Amino acid sequence: MGTTKSSEDYLEAILVIRRLRGSCRNVDIAERLGRSKPSVTKALGNLAHRGLAEVVDRDVRLTPEGRRLAEATLDKHR
């Protein structure tokens, strides 16, 4: 199953935020992407369902597969 542009945006945002801050919260993603918190929460649910991200104590993390996709997306956008 391919990833959507939106999924790639979220994965890339999580990667970049974690690199900058060491952690990532829903609100950080919402601010970075200019989306509402409910839409971020819904998107994270979809990413978690697909095994690309997980939320642990409000900290949004990438799975190894999610990180691979995020890094590929970041490279593509550079």
C-alpha cells in the first residue's frame, strides 16, 4: 500500500520535530503543518493503524518503517 502525500507530510513533520526537540507532540505537528489538533489526532491514528507511528505518553514516535519513509520523503523534498 502506497503512502499518501498527507501521510508523507505527517511522517516528515514528526521526523523533523523529533530531530529539533527530541520529542514530538500532536500540537507540534498541528503548528508545523497548519492543521487542527483533531485532524492531527485522526491522521496519527491512521499512521498507527498502518504501523508507521505510535504515541507513547503523548510523545509521537516513528516505527522503523515510518522512519524509513519519513527519511525518504525528506530526501525527496530537499
